[in-house]
Amino acid sequence: MSATTLHYFYDPLCGWCYGAAPLVKAAREVLPVIPHGGGMMTGARRQPVTAQLRDFVKPHDARIAQLSGQPFGEGYRDGLLHDTEAVFDSEPPTAAMLAAEALAGRGLDMLAQLQIAHYVEGRRIADRAVLIEVAASLGLDAESFAVALDHQSGEAVQAHIQQTRAFMAQMAAQGFPSFVLETGGVFKRLDVASYMGRAQDFQTWLRNQIHAATAPATGEAFGCDADGCAL
């Protein structure tokens, strides 16, 4: 295993994290990537779908699509964003990631599939039934996943979120997505905005980091702050 590890601070309902999904996929091909869920929309920050929410996210979604090339499907644009009975809650999908990781080491696969379910298919990824269906689509046993999901829900996922926030504070990571490269116990916060839409270049840059420490990439700031983001 590589001595270099990429720590990835994410939220399942962060639009910029969806935009960065190709970067995460490329990174996983060359070094270990450890996800840390920050619980952006949990507790009092859970949000029902409203016209105000819809009007807020649409321009951000358009910018994310332009910069990253990631698609936003009709099921999301014309379905979920008009589903006034839906609630955006980060805690259940984060628990699902922890469950997939505990069950089969597939937490990041679960995140990628949940992002598609949300941003392309327009499904309610805070619903337990949907989470189990998504896990099954990855080839995970539905019954075993349901048990693991229950185990990772509640206090377990809340503890994970608190640990993530403490780690982010230690790394001075301001929002989602954030990336920190760890090499030999040394941590370096990365600015990967300039690599949006350039996953192969990001992968090449990471390969270089495995062999020699260099300055992180710089670029336009983007992402979600502590109070929210482009969903």
C-alpha cells in the first residue's frame, strides 16, 4: 500500500462533492482514499425541498455542471427539486456509507452511487428503503446491509460526523469537498479547484506526490462552507 493517503471530507448532499466525484475516482486508482463525512445537513440544518431551496441550488448546479462535466438529470431537476415532501438530510446517506464500508469496504462506491441516485435519478437518499436499494444495486446483500445500516445509524454516525469536524478543524479545512494529503505522517491541505473537469491531470499530479512532495495545486476556490453549499 502507498505510504501516501488522501483524506476526503465530503457530504452526500454537497453539489461540489458530486462535481469532484471524477477526481475521487481517479485518485482511488493510485492511492488509498479515506472518506470523512461532515454532516453538512444534519439536525437543525436538515432542509425540506422548497421553492427557495430550488431557486438557490439551480445556478450553482449549472456552474458545477459547466466546470466538472457532471450531469444533472431530469429526475433531479424536474422531479426531486419539486418534491415538497422530500427532506434533504445528510445523516442517513452518511450512515449508509459507513455501513457499506463496514460490510464490504465499499463506502466510496456507495457515495458515488448515492450521488447518481440524487443528482441524476432524483431519488430520496435520506429514505432507508432507497439506501437499501442502492446498496443492492452495488451487489451488497440487502439484508446484511440493512443490519449494518441500523448499526451505523444514530449515535454511531453522529460520532463519525463529530470526529470529521474535529479533524477538519485541525486541518483548517473550511468546507466540502476538502482534500488533505498525508505522507509519512505529514498532512498537506490541497486546493484542487483547478483540476475540476481534469481528473486525469489530477491523477498524474497525485502520482507525483507519491514519489516526491511538491506544492499543492492552486486554483479558484469552490465548495460548501459550514453553513451550506450548492446542493
